[in-house]
Amino acid sequence: MNEFELIARLTTSLPSNKAVVVGAGDDCAVLDLGVPDKLILFKTDAVVEGIHFSRETPPEKIGRKALARALSDIAAMAGTPTAALVTVALPENFDPESVSKIYDGLNLLAKKNGVAVVGGETTKTNDRILISIALLGTVPRGRKILRSGAKIGDAIFVTGELGGSLAEKHLEFEPRLAEARWLAEHFPIHAMMDLSDGLAGDLRHILAASQVGAEILKSAVPISHAAKLRAKEGSAAKPAFAAALTDGEDFELLFTVAGKDAVKLLDAWKPQFPKVKLSCIGKIVSGEGIFIRDKTGSHQLKAHGYVHFP
């Protein structure tokens, strides 16, 4: 049973109440707690030593990544983060100075994004560090963006470049909070999420939620320099295009918008975010699955992104 099969099994009979607008299955839960003009976003995420970082990773970067992952999910809903709780699980022989530096990295990113760190929990593990973040945010009523709104004929966009994140990006990425809020304010974005598990995997979440398919133009996918460089290292290296599809931990935005708005969006984006690349990589089509169009035609994509418990 892989990660997504397990999630499906565990979420079939979750209790709910009248405050829940969107429950399990999107980037954040969406709650209506009676706040005028705003809905509440609620997110939890965790990083684990040996999976998301190594023992040699600078501790400041561990703390930063722990919060940045949750911030990226708030961005995926076009929200604004407000407050976080931090749970730290430590082995018995932990180094207090390193733990303090973890908080230094986390706190610096929190301050940059106006996030209050309001408490948390410490506990013991057998052999490795785990950090879990519970994050609250808000989104204006009528402006939340889900995974389920993609429509046939939509253009598919991604920010930044994809693949090769282990070269450092996974520790240093900037959550696309400002970009996502700008998109929601200026264009009718139909569906959006952040790319944490790779384009090949995450696009499928939008397609499944929206009950549509996608065609991706191979030459339009923005491949990072790190992915291209790694592809040249030898026969055992993953091809650059495959890395862009499957590496994961890019934490860029993936979204769809009506095809008629695509050129206007690109033109408006460039002066607003001159340092952040924006690429139209394909379109939403009828049917299901992902097809890759290249010089030889259109071929169904069988590859998936990163999956826990594959």
C-alpha cells in the first residue's frame, strides 16, 4: 500500500462538522469560523531526518525547510499565513546548540512572512530528528483556489524551473506566497497546487480532482540547470526531462487558467515578478491521464512523482 492508497483508506470516514468548507484532499483544510470576509486555512507538514534532510544538513536550513513546506501549501490556496505551532522530536543524545539553530532558521523565515510562532511540543525519538509544523492562514472569501476547478481548454502553467532540487533548492526555496495571491487577485485561476512530489505526480492530483486529462508540450517544460548538469554526469544519471517530471521538492506553483487568458497573464506577470520564470507547459483536455507531446507525436506518460511507501 503506497502513500496515496493509505491516505484514501484513512480519509474515507473522517468526522466533520459545519465549520469544514474543504477537508482532507487538498493542499490545506478550509474552515469557516465566522471571521468576516475571511476563511481559515489549516495545514500540517513534517520533515524527517534521513528523508527530507541529512545529519550533515546545516540546522538553520532544516528549520527553514520545515516551515517553508507548510508555507508553500498556504500559497497553493492563495492564502496568507498567520501562526504556527512547532513539534520537535529529538533523539536522547541531541545537541541543544543545533536545536537552537533549527529554530533560528525557522524563526527567520517566519518573521519574513509575518508568521507568529505561538508554541508547540517537544518529545523523544529513538534515533532521528522529526519536526512537524501546524500552520494557520487566511484567504478572502470567494478567493480560495482548489485542485478541483480545472476545465477542458485551460492552459497549464508552472512557476520557476523543475528538477534537480536535491542540489540545494529543496533547502532554500522561496514559497510562492506573493505570486499566488497576485494570481488570485488579478485572474480567475481555476485550479492550483504546489509541486512537492514532482510534476508527473502532482498534476495527476489536479486531474483526478477535476476529472480531466492533460497534454504537456515537452519542449515547454522549464528544466533547471541542476537537473541538466546532473544528467551529464554519467549513464546512471536521470535524464533532465525525467528529473523535471519526477524529482519533486520543487515547491513551485502549478495552476490552470482559461486558455483565452494565457497570453494576458504572461504579459502581466513579467513586470510584476521579473525574477520568477513563468511557463505555459500544456493544456487541459478531456479524458484522463497525462500525455506528452514531442516531435514524434503524443505519448501517454507512465512515470509518477515521489511516493512514500512505493
